[in-house]
Amino acid sequence: MKKVRGLLGACAMLLCGVVSAQVKDMPGGPRVNQLNLSEGVTQIARDVAWLHWFMLIVCLVIFVAVFGVMFYSIWAHRKSRGAKAATFHEHLGVEVAWTVIPFIIVIAMALPATRTVVAMKDTSGADITVKVTGYQWKWGYEYIDGPAAGVKFLSNLATPRAQIEGKEPRGPLYLMEVDNPLVVPVGKKIRISVTGGDVIHSWMVPDLAVKQDAIPGFIRSVWFRAEKVGEYRGQCAELCGKDHAFMPIVVKVVSEQDYASWSAEQKKLLAAAADDPNKEWSAADLIARGEKVYAANCVACHQGSGKGVVGAFPALDGSKIVLGPKADNIQILLKGKPGTAMAAFGGQLNDVEIASVITFSRASWSNAGKGQDPVVSPADVKAAR
């Protein structure tokens, strides 16, 4: 029996060693066996880490002092040693001590904490402002000023569905990689203005010491100044629905020169991809464009086959809305459906994108040739807004 237990123990240790060898620290993300806060790459992050240890040590000292006195009193003044309780009811020294000492401790803890919190909320004098919008389940970024002013895009999870479903081995950046990271220059104060497009989300990047709730109808700002080039990863920290675990955040910090080059490239791409809603689009062009829009925004919920997910997302293949009047189809894309997981895409997609994805869904799967108004033009969407 001892030999069996020994063999099982050796196997368990070997298995743990193999697993530890396979799992490595994620660049800009969590580390293997990480127990402490991230060191971070901003002054605020270092201040937060210092506060964490300061508060922990103060609490530990108080714990040891209070319980030490308590246990000593129980041991030294126990009845078996003939100890008798004092009969006094008040003692000025004790009253003053247990009032003044906690007050001093609270002030000593509150001053550095308040200074750090005030610094975290001081978004004045920012070099670049980025509007961040949380959607189910992706992030939208829009550069308000600076070299990239006017650039906006959506940032989606880049981990393949095959890895999520267990059909392929998990990659080193599993669930923490995106197709379009937020790009910012090193050493610059970046103001992040956060809001929500549907439900409450939370934009959190531990290495930058940033966490701000994204509340629909409100814009709340926070800032950071990264001191080191690299990629830093975070996640939505608010339970926001079915795919809450699948909306990571990646902030790519680059040099000023690289940021200027990236900004220029993004503006060129934006200009090249600009859609003219007044242009006459053919059905074939709309379907081709709609297929790309569907793959980027709809396939995770409604599936590539259009069959949806039973009990969660309705099928588009054979849907009464998709096969019905185009006005109803346009409205549900623009405004969503309250009380369901169907988000409003009026603020995420332009007129051409909405028109093309509706046309694609009406011409795909078993819907082809069955519904009303098979082609929806961008002008139709523009008029419905």
C-alpha cells in the first residue's frame, strides 16, 4: 500500500511539473502562481502596490498587538492563578489611548490613500483622449485628439472558437488577445473616457492601474502614463452577460515615432474604407460586404450557419424578422431588442455596414428568394435613423 501511495505521489508531482513547464507567464498579463499585485508600468501602479503593502503591514501589526494583549491577558490573569478582576469603571488614560491611537492610525492610512486616489482622478492636461465604449461583447475605441484624431475601431477577441470549444490546443494568449489593440505612445498622459453602449461593463488593465466602470448614458474618465513599451492586458471586470469572459483588453504602448506612423496608416485605411451612404450599391456588392460585417459582429452569437444558439440567440435562418418587412429588420439592428441579448448596433456600424449585413442575412442559408425586400440600401438605413 505504501508503494502504491508513493507511486501516486510521484505521478502527481510529475504531472504538476509538466503543467508548470507548459504554462508560462503571459506578456503584459497574469503570471504563473502570481500571488501579489502587478508591479505595473506607471507611477500610479507603483503607488497602489505600495499602499497595498503599507495597509497590509498596518493591519498585521494591529492584529498581532490586539490578539497578543488578549491572549497574554487570558494567560496571565486566569482564575487558576488567583487573578481578580478590577472594580474600576473608568480610566482616563485608557479612554484617551483607545481614541487617539486609532485616530492617528486612520489618518496615517488615509493621507497617502487620498493622495493616490486624487491623482488617479486628475485627468487634466492629457496629451491624448480616447473614448472607450463597452459593447456586448467587444470594445470600441475612438481617438478624440492627437495624431490619430478621428480614428475609431472595434476590438474583438482574437482567440479562435476552436480553442474555446476545446477542439484545438490553447494558445499562450488564450482569451487575452484581440484583433485591434488600443495603441498609445509611451510617456504620454492618456485620458480614457469610458461609457457603455448597452449594459454596464468595466475597463480594467492591472499593469496600468486602471479600472473604470462603463455605464450607459454616462462618461467617466481615468488616465495613465505608461513608462515602458510593450503590450498590457486586461479584461472586462463587470459581469455583463453570456460572453463576459470573452472581451479582453490589450493596450499596445509604442514609441512616439511608431505611434505617429501607426496614426498615419490608420487614417489612410480609414479614408480608403470610408463608405458613402449615397452611393448606389449593387446587391452582389452589399452581400459581399455584409458577409465580412457578419463575420466580425454577428457570427459569435448567431453562428456561421445562421442557426443561432438554442435558448440564447435566435436563428436568423428562417427568421420572421429577416424574412419580413425591411423596416422591422433595420430597426432591430439600429436599436436592438430590450430585455434580450440583442444589442443596438446603430452606434457601432455605419449605414452601409447595417444595410449590407441585413442584405447578406436575407440572401443566405435557406432565406434566399423567400423574404420580402431582399435588398436593403444604405439610404434605407439612413432614413430610419
